[in-house]
Amino acid sequence: MPTNPTHPEVPSDKLRWRCDPSQLPFKTTDEIEPLDKIVGQARGVEAFRYGMAINKAGYNVFVTGEPHTGRMASVEKLLQELSHKHGAPDDLAYVNNFKNTDAPILLRFKSGEGSEFRKEIHDLVDTLKREAPQIFESQEYVARKKEIMETYERRTRDFFKDLDKRVKEEGFALVQIQAGQMQRPELMPIVDSEPVPMPRLEEMVEKGRFPRDEFEQIKEKYDRLRGEIDKIFLEVRDLQKELNEKGEQVDKHMFTASAQRLMEPLREKYTSEKIRKYLRDMLEDMVENIDTFRTGGQQQIPGLPPGMAMVMGDPFMAYHVNLIVDNSEQESPPVIREGYPTYRNLFGSIERVIDRTGVWRTDYSKIKVGSFLKANGGYLVLNLMDAIMEPGVWPALKRALKTERMEIQTFDPYYMFMSSSLKPEPIHVEVKVVVVADTYLYHLLRQYDPDVQKIFRVRADFDRSMDKNEEAIMAMARFVRKETQEEKLRPFEASGVAALVEEAVRLAGRQEKITTRFPTIAEIIREADYWAEQEKAAAVNEHHVQRAMDSRKYRDNLIEDKIQEMIDRDSLMISTTGAVVGQVNGLSVYSLGNLAFGRPARITANTALGREGVINIEREAQMSGPIHNKGVYILSGYLRRVFAQNKPLSVSASIAFEQSYSGIEGDSASSTEMYAILSSLSGVPLRQDIAVTGSVNQKGEVQPIGGVNEKVEGFYDVCKSKGLTGEQGVMIPHTNVQDLMLRKDVAQAIQEGKFHLWPVKTIAQGVEILTGMPAGEQREDFTFPEDTVFGKADAKLKELVETLLKFAKAAEEGGKEQDKPGGCVDCGK
């Protein structure tokens, strides 16, 4: 069936936009400056800068857009620019709370002062560790201790001098008795010039060896003297206690004087009252633990010789400074991108250890911070999908942003088994959080999580394409220059840049747009450089770019080739010649990750008498998506509009995608299904060398679809494999002409007349191209000329109505005969 010349085809200059290399103002990219700004994202960049500029709570930024549009790289570039306008934020440190060790104290320092303070405290403790033994060996210390000791000994001698005299006068003696490792004084009476213990003297009385009346006198004196001795020993003990207290006072006074002398420079340097209070509390604790400094941290174990001691951890750890955020090397606010946002990495933790008793313990030195606090005073960038997949991260992030404070906790299922629980002082946070996610996730969260609109008040939406103009083309060229410079690649010739620009237009899906998927373009740049290297070329040209794109497709199109093999061997039945009633070639797109390709699919329709209307076999088999179902329902509306204005629509039409074994979605085949139904009704065959795509509305207007380039190229590949006849082609919606960016070989075949491409506005136009017969104009009485496709279809529908009425009348008459009394239904009598 020859091509109908009354229906114009797509002009050759509309098949593919071409970038003329001669119009580019350079021979190679070495002659131009590299790209130093973000292009094609004016809306997103403006929104981002706006969100960053408002220094109020809740003005964090939610960056949305399609993947591979350079969202993350753009965010990092913008933040680097913004961060240089401000200075570095404060350092943060936790120190021991000597009054309540479970509540560590937070100290703030100017950038760089935190590390200085930590070192100064460390040096102070080390100095005291070295000087403390010397303090207690100094002449002044020894002299003062000797003076106290001499006073004690003198007063003790006075006590015992009077006691000895009194004891001797009463006929008793004080004897030192060994009791284990200790000696104690014991009062004994003098008998025969020898001290005799009272129990022994009592035994002698019982045996009659000592007079009882004399023993009673001795016992009375013994009890009186024993009471006096006990009283004297109590006074001596009090004197010993006083001695110890005075000794401790001397120790504390000597140690305090030395420590205060060392701390004085710190008090003068740090004027914050909170820091000064910490220094006072630390000094008090040091004074209370003088023995720790005296022994160098070695603990004396009872029962061991004085020279042997045992080290129990670090007794000076209580005086260390836990510098959790150190900005000493920062000159501007930090920009942190957390690529692995677990709870621990993002919010830190309180680590714990097992002590000698097997119990979990922790202290303020085990507090570790994550990226959120490291970014305090600056910017934190997250991929939202990574963050919400981690347990506890999203609620903690929202809580911190809403309250503007961070409480470091341990997100750990075994946290309950710890014997000590820390509650560090909360930290006031001033951090701008930027989350990157796709648009669907943003709307989903905003719908179901009311906190999103409170803490992310600004949305920066990144577009997948930009307007194609001279500025955009030069921006693409400068981007190529940037990539080649940063990665030390070969320069691109003008022809190579032109090929990249054309591919960028194709990726955008519209002739007037250029894609902003710069990461994808960067991949092609690197791969084109590889092929130039293989050919030992000095620069990358159009041939190398094309080879890179062909190589990328070859690596991914195994499934495409397998489907083509099935079509070639007629396992998938596709006709590219002849004409068949109720059968047409539709076009579908397969999207497989990096690859999208089109292939034809046979669509058939059968019509018969009935009232079911249009039956979607895919829907009945639960293989049809809601959009496809909607497209089929629209067919019924179009049929009623055209053919049911003067009669009822009594037809049963079944539609099927032949050899379809998976789900079908989309309405781009609805016009194709309409052509199959009209062919089945009219009995007029449809050309099998033409494939069809386009959705349809109830008025019969053909609407645009997606993937037009892949669909045209897919049918071309099938026809080329089966043999081009010069009559084959594709019908597309006329509004999709502006989206055409066909492969060079397909565009060339159309220009040479080996393949054809028709833009279609209405179902009527499509019918005429597919059948070679007029579609038919509807008259005022809603009828059509007989020699038209619509006329034949209308006649068939009238015939179906009449047949249905005959059956209904016959059924009604048969019912009446059956109702006659005594009548015989079978014989009619």
C-alpha cells in the first residue's frame, strides 16, 4: 500500500537538532576558560541562597530533583562559597563535674582556644605530679611537720611522765604486750619485784599462793589506774587526731599554694566565670586527693610492703579536658557532608568499658560527637534516603533542629545494662542542615510528617534540563574544559563538544532544552578520552564521543538484543508488511536502568454483538495499571461520542497486547487500540508497516507521549532487521515533533525516503494513513459516507443494534408463548 501523499511527514530539519561545530568560537577546549559557576539551576540556586541567608530557626533547606542532576555537587560548591563569608565557630569541650560526676560540664572557647586549654590543663597536672613529691620533701615542709611532731611528742611525754610516776607509786608497771603485729600497753602489779599479769595473779589467789585480801586491794588500785590510763589514752588519741589534722592542713596549704601559683596564668587568660569556677572546683578536688599526686597515681594496697603499689587506671583522668569539637584548623564555618549517617556517626555516643568487676561503666571522657556537632556553626549535608533508613536518626535530627539543642546520648539496645548513666550538659546548636532527596520523597514526608514544614521551610528544586541557547551551549563547552582540566584529560575539539551538546539535548528529551545531568555527561567525557587514548589522538573529536556512546549502549543492551532476536525468529510475532483487520503495531519503551529502548508490540481487537463495551483483557488478567485502564475507558467515551448519538452502542470489543507476559502501564497506546477497534468494526485492514503511538482523549485528539525517540528508533530497528521496503514508518502525535532528537542513522533513513514519520493530530488522520481510505465526515444527522472507515464502522454498529433488537424481540415473544396455559414450548402447540 503506497504512502498517502495527502498527509505530510515530519520535515527533515525537525528530525534532529544539530550543533554546528563551525559555530563554536574555539578549535579545542584549551582555548576557553573552565566553568566556574552553576548553570541551568537558577531557581534552585536562588532558593538555596535564600534559605542559607536567613539566620532563623527552621530555615534549613530541602534540596529536591532527579538523581544525576548534580544536586550534591552544586550544594557543596554553594556552601563553600557561603562559608568563606564568616569566621570559624567555637570549640566545645566537656570537663568533669566534681560536684556531680554524672553531669559533665560543657565549656565553650573561641576557635583554637579549646586545644590550648586542653594542653594547659594537661601541663598543669603533669607539673603538679612532678612537683608534689618535691613539695613534701622540701625543707619548709619538713620543718613545719617536725615542729608539729615535736609538739605532739612533748605533750605525749608529759602525759606518760606523770602516768609512769603514778603507776610506780601504786606498785604497778606499764608493760608493752605484742598483739599480732601491734603492741599495746598493759598495766601489771609488781609482785616480788616482777610484773605479774592480773589473770595470773588471780590464778595464784585461787591456788592459795597469794593472799586474797591483798589481791582485792591490788584489784581496786588496778581498776582505778585502768580508768585513768584509758582517759589518758583517749586524750593521746585526740592529740594524735589533732596532729593528723594539722599535718593535713600543712599538706593542703603547701599543695594549694603551689597549685594556685600554677593556675594563676589560666585565671588571667580565661575570663569566663564558668571556666574559672571549673578551675576552682578542680583545685578543691586536687587538694582532697593529695595522696594521688604524692604517690604519682599509684595506689597502695593494704598488706603489701610500702614500696609496692598497684596502678588502677589513670587516677588523673578526672582532670583531663575532653575536647569534642576542635576548630583550631578552621578559618571559616565547617561544611560537612555525612555520607554514612548512622546515629553514632551523626550524633555521637557515650562509649563504655567493662571494669574489673565485669560491670559496664563510663565517664565524661568517653563522650564522642558526630557530624552534627562538628558542623555546629556551619553546614551539614545529608542524603535523606540514607538518613531515614537508619534507626533513630530522623527523629533525633528533627528534635535537635526544633529545640536548637543537642543532648548526646547512646542509641544502643544494651544501654540499659550500664551501671552508670551520664547526662552531659545540653549543647546549643546553630547548624544549617541541607538534605538532598528526590521530589517524591519530599512530598511524601511533607504529607505525613508535619515537622518537615517547620524545620525545612525552604525547598530548592533542581531542574533536569535548561533552556538551549548560546549561553547554555558555551556553558557545556566550559564544563568540558573544567572536566578535562581537573582530571587531566585530552582537550576536546569543537566537533567533540558539538557531539556532547547534541547528546545533552537528546537526554533532555526536547529540542529546545539541554540536560543538566552533568555527571552523565562527565562519564561520556572520560570514556571518549579513553577511546582517543586508544587511537593515540591528541584531542577528542566527534568520532571518539560517538564511540563512547556506542560502547555505553553495547554494555547495557543485552536485553534489547535478546528481544530483537525473538522478533527476528518470529518468537515475538511482529509484521512489518501487509495489512490486517483489527491488528496494529503499537510501540512501547523498556526502561532498564541506564538504558531505555523501544520495541513494537502487536495489539489486536475483536468486536461482536453485546453490551459489555470495551473489554480490556489486560485488566481482566490483572496485568494493567490504572493509567492504562483509564486510557481504555476513554475509548468507550470516544465511541459513544462518534457513533452513539443516534442509536445505542451495543458492542462488545476486546483489546489485548499479544504476547505480553508482564504488567502494562501508561496510556500511550490508547490511540493504537482505537485504530484496532475501528478496523475490526469496519472490516478495513490496517497497514502493518506502520507503527503507532499516542494517547487519545474523548474528542479523538491525539495527545503527546514520552519516549518518542526510543519508540521511533525501536520500530526502525525491527524494520531494518526484517528488511526496509521504503514504505514503513511511524505515526506520532504532532506535539511530539518538537521532542525529536533521533539517532543519526534513523534521521538519515527518513531523509532518504527509506523510512517515514507522520505527525498526527486526530484519530481521523491516523485512520486515513493506516487504511489509505478516508475516515469520513460526520453529517448533521450523525451519519457518515458509506465509502469511509467511519461509515463502515457505523453501519456495522447499526447492524449489531438491529440484531440485538431482533434477539430481544424473539426472546420476548418466546416468553409469551411459554406463559400460555397448557402450551408446549418445544412443539409450539
